[in-house]
Amino acid sequence: MRLLTFSFIKSCKYRKLYSNFPRRISGFAQPDVMPVTGDPNLVDISPSWKEEEEPELRRAVLADMQVYPDFISEKEENALLLELEPVLRRMRYEFDHWDNAIQGFRETERRDWSSESSVVLSRVKALAFPPGAGPALPHVHVLDLAAAGHIKPHVDAVRFCGDVIAGLCLVSSAVMHLVHSEKNHLQLHALLARRALYIMKGAARYSFTHAVLGGEHSAWRGQPVPRARRVALIVRSAPPPRRDTDADH
């Protein structure tokens, strides 16, 4: 599997894949076929970030914000959703996240998975947490974002996770917006396609806020990206040992 390799193919096979999916699992339809990009790069630097400005930071964030399209198969996505749905359907969407970062969400954590799902998550961990990267937390964060929901700009608190955040994108595509925490014009967008895996670390993790855009703002290279319900399975590295002098941020 190559990093940042992706194309949206408007073929009969592609349409059949998405048209058949709702018949197998009710409520998991992709709202529309995504636009053809013709470009394998799924992370775009915004025009406001001039090429000659902060070149080292540009190289660092492009290396640290990685997107792997088609990381899982349709069959693997179905298996994950079938396992999660009995838990999620008992929950209501919330609009009062503890730090006000998320609107319209259901969330849970899960440690024990079926053998089929465990194989998928082991593949995620093998790529996102190579030897020397530190261990992954044992619980996977499951975040179910409603079609009308969104995630506001934030930097994940260091007391909850370490350097690496890996997210598996299910049900619907979305656009992530990253903005430098001090120089707001330094921005980039990442297309998080359905069944893709994204990995954030280093500069992308600490120097930029990240947000998942709501439907009215969800666009990629000038084309709307229809938003439906989106489920993300997020695996994080363990935070460093906490000291009394550490400050949360």
C-alpha cells in the first residue's frame, strides 16, 4: 500500500459498491460519489501559506500528517460497523462535550474486539506505531459524528495521548482542517476518505489545531464533500509519564 495514493473512479463497479452497501447495513449510506481529483496527494497546503514561508515547518507537517486511502476493504468496514452498531444505537448524540470541542457526537471506548476486527486494528497499530514509537493505548476511542455534527479546532490534551494519533474513517468521507497555533494563515486540508487511515504526529500533532469540518464548510479543492454520519476509530499512543509540574494543553 502506497502512502497518499488515491483516486475516485466513477465506474460501474464503484457505483455498485456504494449502492449495495446500504442494503447490507441500514443507515450507512455514503451521501454521494466523491469528485474525481486525479491527484494522489490527499493533503493540501492552503494558498495563504506562501511556498517560501517556513519551508522546514511545511516539510515537517506534510511528513507528519499522513493519509492512507483504502486502508481497509468494504468487508472489513462492514465487520467493524456490525460490531459497533449494537453499542452505538443505545446512545444519544450529544452537544455538550467536556471541552466543547465536538458537536453532535456519540463516543465510547473499546478494548475487546472480534478476531476479524482485531486483525484490522493490528494492521493500524503496526503502521502507526512502529518499533520505538511507543505503545498504543489499549482502548480504541470510537467517535460517531452525526451528519450535522463537527469537530472544532483543538489540540488533543497531552494528558490523554502521546505523539501519535491514528484514525480509521468509516461510513462517510470528511475534510480535516489544520491551522498553525500561532500563525493562523499557515493552514492545510486533508481529505479523509471513507475507509482511509490518517496518522498525525510531530508537528501536525502539537503545532497545529485540527478540526473536522461541518457540512456547510466541507469542501475539497473547491468541490463540496457531502457529509453523512461518520464513525472514526482512533488509536492513540500512550501519554508520557505525568509530572506534577506538567500543564495540560
